[in-house]
Amino acid sequence: MKKNNMQHWFDFLDEIQNDPKLNVWHIALLIAIARLACKQNEKWVIRVSRRKLMAFSHITTITSYHKYFKQLQQFGYIKYIPDYHPDYRSTVEVLHKQKS
């Protein structure tokens, strides 16, 4: 992972830190997504699996996972593109503010 790609994630986390709508579980999911992005050497579009996101974010129930994942979509932080093929993973696009 290039250092400048990691800086994008630090900047993104700085952007979200003051959002009162987010709680620890939202942030845990976003950090799990960032971890997968770093492992995949990607910036904003990441292949994900529910199992990995739950493990990385320490969310143990599927109900809680879906609740907070859906809220991140509603809040405009991520765009989820499901893939129903068993051999392919779904995609998450992180929606970020462009700095002027």
C-alpha cells in the first residue's frame, strides 16, 4: 500500500470524526472497509464480504451489521453494489467529499 493512498483514508477518517450521526459501530465498519481497501491496494472501491467486515469491525450479530451498514448507505458514506454470484464479492464504494 502506498503511503499516499493511506493518507486518503486518514483524511477520510478526519472528515467523519465530527458527524454526530455516527456511533462506534459505524466507525468500526468504516475502519473495516478501510482495512480491506489497504489490503486490496485500492482507494475508494473495495470488494467486500459480510464475513470479513463483521470480523474486522467486531460486530457479532447479522442484525446489527445490517442496521449499521444500511445506515452508512443512508447517511451517504458508502454505496453498496451487491453481487449475487457465489464466486464474486460485492462492492462498496466509499463516497467522500472532494477537497477544493
